[in-house]
Amino acid sequence: MHSHPLFGGLLAGILAIIPAWKIVSKAGYNGAWSLLIFVPLVNLIMMYVFAFSQWPMERGRTS
């Protein structure tokens, strides 16, 4: 019995969005930013933005 490819894609998307949402939220951003992982090229740009920018939760720390 074969499953429909759309089901596999949907499952993969759900499995990808859950940890991305948690990571982005813990960084202090709105979790909805994690939806950008589904946009080609934008997902790579946003990875660099999140990696090298100061996160909102880090602002105000003195160390």
C-alpha cells in the first residue's frame, strides 16, 4: 500500500515547522517567522539573519 506524496510532504512540513517555531520563539521573535522556512532562498537568508543578529531576548543583558 502506497501513501500519497502530498501526505509525506505535509508530514515533513509539520515535522520541520515545530522545532523551527520553538527556536524562533525562544530567540524572542514571533514564532510566525519560522514559516519562512518554506520559502526557497528566503529561508537561507533568514537563517543568516537569525544567526548573526542580536536576538530580542539578548537585548538588555550586560554580559
